[in-house]
Amino acid sequence: MAFQKRTAILFFAVSLTFASTALSSDLSRVLSNGTSPHFISESIVVQEGDSLVLPAGTVLRFAANAGIEIRGGSFAIAGTSANPVILESQDSSASWKGISIAENTPVILRGVQFQNAQVAISMENGVLELENAKLENSKTAAIIATNSLLHIRQAEFIKNRTALLLAENSNAGFTDLTVKENKIGLQSMQNTTIRIHRAHFSENEIALFVMDDSEISPSQTEIKSNRVGVLSLQELSSSLQNSTSENQTDFSSDLTTASTLVPNLEKKPANAEQQRAWKLSGTLAAEIGYHLVFMRKNRTHEDFISGKDTVKKGDRYENYFQIPGKFGNWYAEILAETADGKTIEFSADLSSDSWDKFRAHSVKTVYTDKFQEITLGDFYPTAGEIYLSGLNVLGASYALNLFENPLGESMLAFEIFGGETKAPKYLGKKNYASYKDYIEEGEAEPQSMILGGSVHLTPIHPLNFELGFIGSKDYKEDPFIRDGMSSRINTVNPSIDSKTFYADVSWKFLADALELRLQTALGVADTADAAMQRAINQVFYEAGISVSDFVKLRELMNNPKKIKTLSRQELLSLFNDNVALSPDEMRTELSRLITEAKKIQKEFEKEDPPETNLGDFEGQNLAFGLSLKYEKGNTAFEGYVKFLGDDFYSAGSPDQINNKREFGVSLGQKILDFWKLDIQYDLQIENAANGNKNNIFGFGEGTNWGLFPDKNASWFDEHESDENRTHYIHTASLANRFDLTSRIAFDIRYAADYRTRNRPTRLYANYSASSGIYSDPWFQPSKKDNIIDVITEDDTLKIDADRFAYYYSLSKEPYLATRFEERLLKQKISAEIFLKLPHNDLRIGGTFAYRYDLSHFEKDSLIEKLDLSDKSFGILGYYFHGNDYAETSIPLSLTSKISSFRNHLNFMPRFKFYKAFSMREYEWNFSDCLEIELSKNFTTLFLEGSFREEIFRRSEENDALRELEIDAEGQITLRIHHSKALYSDWTLGAAYYYRPDNRSNEYKDFLGSASLHYEF
């Protein structure tokens, strides 16, 4: 992995520390809850094209100046009542910034707790759905919303200065709220509209503060036991009056009561000219730096050949890892807005280095007003995972919203988007994704274009419809705005023309506690190159490579030199965790397979893609997903089913595996106040319709409907030699969290992964004396007078004559065992304890995993009398339990804050023991980040370092192998705050990647950089 500098120019630098957890600037991921808590030292910015999801159980702890800013990207919190996401400050005596939403993009937050924020959620022109939430101890306000739309259900607001502050035409719907012990419960101003259903306001200084022609309509709501029930100068509705009683003062118009309680909020301009005036704000950043990279010299006595590269004796190995020399990064985000809700946003993220002189990662301009949104440049459309899970587009989009319902939701909306999803790559040109790599034959890529549109209908509040279309086409000879290429050039992936029609319907019941959602789509793609893709996949199947991760395989076929950068864990995921090879051996084998796949690719002649029309749609072009969610009180339940036909394709979800079924269920339950339980089960069936297109359910391979397996059917004998068989993947987990006290928490989890499929593996008799089969204890003589001699190259073995006779009698059989079913079970148990100590947060965990091979042969009667060892069966064709292993890790994390010092320390040793070949893995990781405030609000020093050592050992008879890898990184950054709006970072760093057993991958990297950040 190339050495990365801490102060990335993407306006934010994030340090999430525990067990080497780090959130990169390429922010598109689901943050793991397995390494919580994460410590956030600086704000996370979710830009257009980025996505960040916080799953249930995630804990984020923020420094005083840190928060999360949603600026056009996709952000969601997916907690449950039983296992919520927790966002809190690192120091309970200080406040973190909170979450800010500055785009007209829906943000869904479920199952979340906010603690000790300055403003837990702030919004301008935003859309928020908040459910099952608790917001406590906000210094300014729990929620501040300006010109925004809010739906809040099942939420508690406790001990905030202001719980809810809504202004400038905001529209909100509240259901099942508890608002208590706040200075101000709800403040409404500047023409806001609020509907409240089943809420309780109690023990607040002021329950409701109503002003500026705001409209509040409560139902089944109690406003009682407050110091002031309602403070207002305007006439109140009868429903609001009827809901207010038993307060010290039910109604008041004395504004001096609130003079010390109301946070400052900029007032709306008084006249039309001021309404139209544009206000400018934004961020500008620039960075320049230099990478000095030294590769190891070839000190062997012969030339080193890697692919087409030859390194002479005494020369340095080729650098494929880190781009050397000067580099620069530039970032700009400018927002122009008016008081009446119009906005124009411009953002640009640019870079330059010695390999790619100019690269525009993202450039975008967005215009938004009350009814429409126009986007030009780079954007990331997303909707349902089946038809539009998300992809990067360079182009334009237009959205029009019409006819709002009383809840402020658009009853009718239209959207259209289009553009380039993949730029072409030309034969012989630079491959900018991989340093020192040029596009060779079979690596070119056509331009990929996409066009999509949708109509969204909300006839009544609980019911939502969306109908849409997505089409795509690849262009070689005549692309848009780009140079073309010959139609005869072979590309790395099949050229695809596709079209997809979809519908997405959701309905909510029981006061929005129960949601039913159906996604369905019909998708067809040009299949002119489908045979080629299947042939390529066959190469990987036969080698035991997982083609389910074909996104990674496709990336490696595009950029073969990236194989050198793959870690052992990445390699094991491709090899199905089922290999007895060292990391270097896996890289060599993967390179060979990629080369073989490219040769097969060249053998296929290209054909003109057939015309596609509606008549091309068949049953296997269908995909659908059905989900049912229930969440209320202490219970959260979800069940889902997914069907993807064998011929289904959607350009909006290009990395989705077709011919797949998925079934899942989860339950979260709060058993006691301190005990939360979470249970999950998921079944994925890959290549589900194998052998029969009518196999709908996928449970029974080769059957008509797939409901019940029939392993005695003749189909299994007929297809025994098939490589790509149905793959069943069962995953289950059971998690318990115990919040024993406010300073002590304990988690214990169990997880299981069980995978089954048939493979064309057979056992064959081996009578060679040199094979080692006769060394098996089963052949040891039982009687002294019943012995025969077997002469090997090194020795003469004396074995049992009767057993040899039986074994030799099997020589007439074509094979000894067949109908192999692979069955692999991996179980993991983990526990962790979190202790909150004075000035320190300590977390200690432990994980133990065991992988066990339960594979067997359905037809094995011939080997019932062969009581051979697992290793000897390996000589005959399959090494039972050969890849069994046990793995354990012990992560430790300590966060300390004393005066102007803050330190995050992580340490994790890991051990892995295989049954076969005495294979062992030892690894330990250490990282530390020290932050020192040298001068308050002026200079801060950051010292960071990390160290990783991994040792792999294997011994087989006289063959011993040992591989060592060491990564050492360190850097120092001085931050100078020149003013409140301007600061600079000055960084020096060094990294050493030590590879004594693979010298061509060893290098040193020295870094120097300076960056400037300005906010206005």
C-alpha cells in the first residue's frame, strides 16, 4: 500500500483509530461496527459521489472541532433500537460539532443517539428522516433546520438548550416525541409549518416558542408540567390551546422570558431585494508536495524478469507502488445562496503528479430552487439497490418537484440524468489508474454512456411509487466528445448495450412503524460477448478463484500490475480462504490466471451486438426485492427476499451478480435497560438457476422450481464435471451488548459462515511408490509374516500384504470416489470491554475464529475400508481438512486527553494456525497519533506512526518457506492557524516497506508537503 499523507487535500482529514481502522478520502463504504469506537479528530465531509453508512452498533467519538458534513453525498445511519449508532464527544466536558446537511438530498437516520453536540443536526435546504433517536445535552440546539423538510418519529429530546429550532419556511411532521428538561422544547419562526402527533412536552423552561406566522397543529399531544407552556405573540390554534395545560404559565407573550435562551439565528431579509441577494460562502484548499521513492537494488547474480520488464544486475527494481516526484492537489467548494431558497454550488477536486499531469476527480455545479435541481458535472445517482445501487456519472441531471402534500412531500416529481460512466482507454496509452502501466492488447475500454429517468408519485402519505428507465451503451468508434478506436480492438470487458425498466413501491402501516417495500425491474443486455465472459470465468473457477468478487477481478484484468499491491487478506478473499500458498505464491498464481484469461479473451471474435427490444425480455430478465421492516419501541425486525434472474442486467447496478437469490431476517430487541440483543441470518444462493431456467427459489439445484433438493436425481451424475455449480452461503450472527454502567460496557458476539457447493473433484488410486501413499500408517503391517516390500528412491518400505492387495484391487476402477460436495464452516466468537477512565478511554477485545472442512463424497463406497490419513487422501485427490485453521486476535485501544495533549494508541497481535503443512501466520499492528496544542488557537503539532510485521511460515517434508513483511510509517505535521478562516499544514513523512523475501516489492518513500486551507 502506498504511503498516504495525513493532510489529504479533500478539505478534511479523518483519523479513525482502533485496530488500524482508517477512513480514507475515497469515502464510499459501510463503516464497520466491528472496530468501534472510532475516534474522529477532524470533520468528515461527504461530497457528491461519496457515500457513508453507519451500521447498527457503530460508535463514533468526535474531537471538539470535528463533525460530519453532508454536502451532496449519500449518508445514512442504520441503527436499531436494540443496537443503536452512538455519536458522542471524546471528552464529555466538551462539545463536538454535530451533523450538518447542506443539500436538498434525503438523509435517513435511524436508531441513533446524539450526545454532547454543539448542534446535533443542522440543516439548510435539507431533507431529513429521523427515527428511533435520542438527542441529549446539545449545547446550542439538538436540531436547527432552515428552509428544510423533516419527518421525525419515535425520538427523545432531553436536556438540550433548544430541542428543535425551525425557521424560514421549514416543514415538519413529528410523531411519538418526548421533549423534556430542555431550555426550549420547540422554537418555530419565519413561516414554518409543523404537524405534531402523539408528543409529550414536560419539564422544559419553555415548551413551545412560536413566532413569525408559524403554523403548529398538534394532535394527541400533551404540553404540561413546563415553566411556560407556549410563548407567542400571534394567535394560537384551538388544537394548540387544547393541548396546553397544568404548566406554571400555560400561555405567555413576554419575550423577555426567552431573551437568554434563544440561540442567535440570522433573520430573513426584510425586503424583496434582500430576498434575492446572493450570499457567498465556501472552502478553498491547495497542496504541493514531493515523493522521493527508492526501490531495492537487484543484488542477485542474474537479471530479474517481471512481465515485459527486465531489471539488470545492480539496477533498481521497477517502482509500481508510489508515484514519485512533485504532486499537487486543489480543492474548491463555493456556495451561493439567496434568502428565498435558491442555491448555486460549485465544487472541484483536482490533482497533478508526474504520471498524470492533470486529473479532475470531481467537478460539479448544482443549481437548486424550491421546484427544481440542475446538476452539471460529476454526480452519483442512487435509488434501489436492484436497479440503481449507485455509480459515478460525468454529465447532467434535472429534477422537477410538483404539488406538495400537507406533509411537505412532493406528490409528483420527475428526474432525468445522463452522461459518461466510464471514459475510454486507448491501446498504447497510459493507464492512469496504475503507475507505469500502458494499455496493452485486450486492456482497452470503450466509452460507457448511461441515460435514466423516473417519475415519483406520492398520492397519499404512506404510499410511494417510482417508475423509471435506465439505458446504457458502449461506444468504440464514435464516442461522445472523445476520440474513437477501431471496432477490431479487443476490450478488457464485453461491450454492453442495455436497458432496464423498474418500479419501486413502498407502503407504511401502523403509524409508520411497519414498512413494506417492493422493488422490481426488467433488464436486458446485449449478450454478444457473453460466451467470452463465461470462458474467462471458467479459468478462475477451475483455479478455485471466487468470481463472486468479479469487481476486483475486473479491476486486476484492467490493471494487472496492481496484483503486486494486494495484501494477504485480499488474496485470501479471492482464493476463497482455501489455499496453502504464501502471499507471493498467490500473487504469482493470480498473475498467471490473469494472463491465461486474457489469452482466451483474444481467441473470441467480436460480433456486432444484436438489436434489443421489448420482445427480448424473458423470465430470467426479471429481478425483484421484497422487504418488510418493523421498528417500534424496543423491537426492530426486518425480513427480505431478493431474486436476480440469470439474464438480468442494470447499468445502474453494474457490479451486481446475476442468477442469485437472497433471503434474510434480523431481529433487534432491548431485553433490559442495560441489555441489547441482535440476531441476524442471511442466505445467498449464487448461480441459483444452474441446470434449469425454471428454478425460481434456488434451494434445489437442477430441479424445476428449486424448492426441494433431490441429490438422487440423474441430473447430478450428468453435471458432475461442471465447474460452476450452485453456491450456498449461510451467514448468521448473535450479538449482545451490556451497558453495565455509564463507564463500563461489554459486547459479546458469535458469527457463523457456512458454504456448500458441488465440485468436479474425484479421488483416483495412486500406486507410485514415490508418491508417499505407502507411508500412511494404514499400510503398516499387522503381522510379521504377511509383509511385502515397496522400494522407493530413498528407502524400502515394509507394508501389509492384505491391505496392499485390497488397495491394488481398486486399480480397475476409473475412480475411487465422486460426487464431491464442498462444505466449509467458519465460526467466530468475539468479546470486548470498554472502560471510560479519567482522561482515558480503554478498549480491550479478543476474537477467536475456527474454520473446519466438512466436505465429503456422495459416492464413496470404495474408500470405506481405506482408513487413510487426511494427508494421504490428498495424494489421491483431496486433502480433507487441509485448509482448516484457527485464528485469534487481541485488539487494544487507548485514547488519552490531558490538558493540551491528545493521544490515540492502537495495538493488535494476530495469530493464525493451519492444520496442513505446519503453516503459521503471525502479525502485529501498532499505530499512534499524538496531537499537541503548542499555542492555543495558533499552532498544533501532529505526530503519527504505525508499524506492521507479518510472518508466514510453511514446512512440507524437506521444503520450508518463510516470508516476512514489515511496514513502517511515520510523519510529523505542524498546523498553523493564521486566522479563524485560514490555516496551513506543513508535513514531513517517511515510510519503509521491507520485503526481504521479495526484494522487487521493497521500497522507501519520503514525503514533504505544504497545504493551505481557507474558509469564507
